[in-house]
Amino acid sequence: MQRVNISGGWLARAGNDLLIADDYWVERISISADLQFRWAYDTGDKTHTINQPLYRGDVVYVQSWDGQLVALDVATGAQRWTANVGRSDYFIPLRLDAGVLYAWSSARGVTALQASTGAVLWSVNGDLLGVGDGTAYVVLRDDPESDGILVALRSKAG
């Protein structure tokens, strides 16, 4: 049996590789017969936690506690773009629909970004319930203890 030391944590599969995110690292490990280490990316967030990676196509997206959302090239680990979506006390998984990436933070609520560039399309203080068919379903609240209003927002326009 072969072994590779990893930091553990969140996991996503990319073909014959695993994308592992924990502490302030994202790592790519081959799970083929040779268990080969591919690359690691240091998010720079020393608060020691990042969100579960979201893998689509040739990109992996990760969000750190300090609010940095990063798109990494799966093959090389190179940073494609980064955006600040606000510091968070906990995470809601990243979502992707129709070329729009959605992140949530306790500081800013829901932020919609162009997945290919990281450009912010819109942001609203609310909770993301789901996405689909170019629409984001968000609950808007005056405060966390109050009832909210469910709204449907067009992904590209808000």
C-alpha cells in the first residue's frame, strides 16, 4: 500500500485525482496506482479553514474564512482569479449555475460572480436556498431572527 501525506478536510473528485482542502491549503493528489502528489495552493488565510472545493470542468473554486474566493486551474494549481466576498463565521457550499458562481458570507450575504472571470455581478444580504435555470432563490431578512421574504433573482442581472 502506498501513502501520501495530506492535510485532510474537504474533498472533491476530479477524474482520477482528489482535490483536498483544509487549513489554508488546496492539494491535488492522483489516486491512480502511483498515488502521486500533483500540486498544492496556499490560500494565505492563516485562520486554518476553507470551504468545500467546488470542481467543474478544468477549474476548482475555494472560499476561505477571510472572504477570499479563488479559482484554480485543476491541472496546474495556478490561480486564475480571486475575489473578496466577505469574511464568514461559517460556510454554505459554493454553487454554480449557467456560468454564475454563488458564494455566501456572514458579512455580505449572497454574491454572484461570473465563474470565468470572478467579476461580481451582484450581491444581496440574504440566504441562498438554491439555484437553477439561471435563477437564484434567496431569502431576504431584516435580521437573522426574523421571517424572510423569498425572492427569485436572475443570475446575470440580480
